[in-house]
Amino acid sequence: MYRCDCSIWFCIVTLLLLSIIFGEFANADWATCSGIVPMSYRNDKISITDFGGVGDGVTLNTKAFREAIYRIEHLRRRGGSLLYIPPGEFLTGPFNLTSRMTLYLARGAVIKATTVCRDVSRVMVKETDRHMILRNYAMDCVDDDMESCDVGQWPLVAPLPSYGRGRERPGGRYMSFIHGNGLHDVIITGENGTIDGQGGVWWDMWRQRTLGFTRPNLIEFMNSRGIIISNVIFKNSPFWNIHPVYCSHVVIRYVTILAPADSPNTDGIDPDSSSNICIEDSFISTGDDLVAVKSGWDEYGIAFGRPSHSITIRRVTGSSPFAGIAVGSETSGGVLGVLAEHITLYNMGIGIHLKTNIGRGGVVRNITVLNVYMENARTGIKISGDVGDHPDENYNRNALPVLKDVVIKNVWGERVQQPGLIRGLWNAPFTAICLSNIHLGGARPWQCSHVVGAAVQVSPSPCVQLTSRQQIGACSASF
């Protein structure tokens, strides 16, 4: 009996130890921040087809979307309403969401943006018998008068106050394809249906320098809270893909974001002057940064003064000719408390990029990047104080950024050409830059200037500014 009791207790203790050990691994790999926004389940359900929506890829459904969302907004069903998009290709112009709604895309459902005047002309051809004249009009419009068609098809909205103007052109900006301002309790989800911005027309306008205003984002929420975006494919955004700005409590999980590698400025997810943001379990392959945390542009961002903080980026995989995980370069309101971990990057320009500039001002601090694998990258880690343009000539050249308290740990790379570049400002050096257990290979040495910090178990050997014994103490807690 005594032997049996010992065996039982030995088994119990062993199981407890194993559960603790494997639990630690599970917590590290499968922790989630998604609980910051509870999921809402809607009892009231309507379909876009109830409002005349036709998923034939030809019919313009802007009126159907706007009427369906108007119904949700004004009937105010208890618990909100779900707008169901069935399989099919639903062509539409831009539209606004409303609070307490779920936009649900079935498997095989596509919400597709009009390609500006090509689709305007297609609708005009459908509604008249003057086929030849209107077909000629469409060709003339696409080739020679694209800008005037944009204004007619895409509403202009005011510039963001923290930017002072459109990000790429002075004045206003084109409204995002799917837009929300001042909302709460909004969900975009489904069975991996697709939201397609058909950005090619806009990319060509950018390349030809014929844009009148800044291109539209694919999805933008402003001044909103309690947002969930999950289980949807986003593709071919005209500009940034998902842009929560002045928002709090936003969860973005299980999304796929796609755009060609040469598509200009098609950032994946850009939290901007926002807080309590959770980005997890997603694949992003675009023409610009996969995830870039921002907070306003030069004197406008300084005056607006709203930082981005409490942001988690976890289990993101992707590729881009630019950065995988980025902060900046628009950091004028400050960026505080960013955690990025379990990141897998392929065919990258830069793996990890913290970037700012003279005139930005703002404090960037408490940035932690852990457990990153990258393969085939031009640069592994870059922290730079000379990146990005300015909105105008009125920026304050004495507004120097502060960048400090950065921990980058457990990074492994294969076929990385340049392991690291850290370039602070001579009159605003970067401080407490702590690197640990980083192995990036490559024949080129690290390059550093105007930086204070420490490096432990870093190969190839880091620059001398990070290997002084006197600096280890500042990073000892991080190591």
C-alpha cells in the first residue's frame, strides 16, 4: 500500500511538473490579447440581397450597402445587427459602417471596390443604349480624365488633424473604401471572404503623378472603440490596408492581407495614435511595412499630442520589400509600450525597423521585440533617425525625437545581408538599446552612431558602442 501511495504521488507530481513546463511553452507561443474586446453575437440578421444587392461582379451595389447600413443604424435592434454578404462578387463604391453591427462575409463572398471611372462607365453603359459613345467615354476617362472621375466617385474627407494634410498630397484625402468614424462595437468577420480594393488604378495614378489627393485606405476606423476584424482576406488596397486612428480596444486576428510587392505604400496594419491594439495570427504580404505603429506627422502630430500605446503584435508571418515590424516614421505624438513577438519574415527589405526624423519630436520608448525569425533579408535590424519626409517647410528643426528603452531579443536570421544599422542623432542619441541573443549572419559588420546600449550574445559582433562593459548594467534587467 505504501508503495502504491508513493507511485501515485510520484505520478501526480510528475504530471504537475510537466503541465507547468509545457504550460510555460504554451503561454509563450499561444498567449492572446484578444480578450480586450469581447465578441458580440447578433440576433438580428439581414442580407445585402434584401436590399437589392447582386453579386454578379457587374452591378454596382453602393446603394444596397448604404441602405442596409442605414437600416441597422436607425432601427437599433437590441444587441445590434449582422449584415450577411453571401457568396458572389459585390461591386460597390465606398461606404460607412455604423455602431453595433457585424459585417459578415461568407466563404466565396467578395466585396470589390469600383475601379473609379471604369466601373462608373460600366454602369452608365448598362443604363443606356448609347454603348459606343459611352465606351469611348470610358477610354477617354481612364486615359485622360482620371482625376475628375475620382472626385465624382470617391468622396473627399478632411485631413487627419495629426497630419495636417493628406499623407501624400496637400489638402484632403479620399475616403477609405470601408470607413467608420466615432463608432463602437463593430465587427468585420466571416468565413475568409475577401475585401478587394482593386488598387491598380490608384497605383498607376501614383506612378504617373496624376493624383489630386491622397489615395484611400482600404479600411479606416477613426475615433472608435471596441472593434474586431477577423477571418477576412484583404487585397489590393489603394493605399494603407487597415488603419485604426484615434482608436482604442481594437483586435485584428486571423486576417490575410495581400498586395503585389511593387504596389506603393500598401502597408498592412498601421495603428495610429491608438491604444490597446491587439494584432495576432495573421499573414501579410504587401508592398510596404507589414505592421507600422504611428502617431502623427511633425508639427501637426506634436500639437495633436496623442500617442500610440499598449500595442501587441504576435504570431505574424509575412514578406515585403520594406519592413516587417516597424515603428514610425510618423511618431510625433509618441509611441509607448509596444510588444512584438513570434514573428516570421521572408524575403524582406528590413526585418525590424524603428524610424524617426528631425522635426518629428515625440518619445518612442518601451519597445520590445522577441522571438523573430527572418530569411532572405536586406537588413536585419535598423534603428534610424533620418527617415521620412515632412508635411511642409514649417516643421520645427529643433523638435528632436527621443528614442530609448528598446529590447530586441531572440532573433535568428538566414541569408541576411546587413545584420544591423543603428543611427541616432548627434544631439539626440538613442539610449538604452538592449540587444540579446541575436544571430543574423552575413559578412557585413554592424554600423552604429550616436547610440548608447548593450549587446550580449550577438553575432556577427555588434558595434563597439554596444559592447562596452559600462553599458551592460543599463540593460541587465532586460537580459
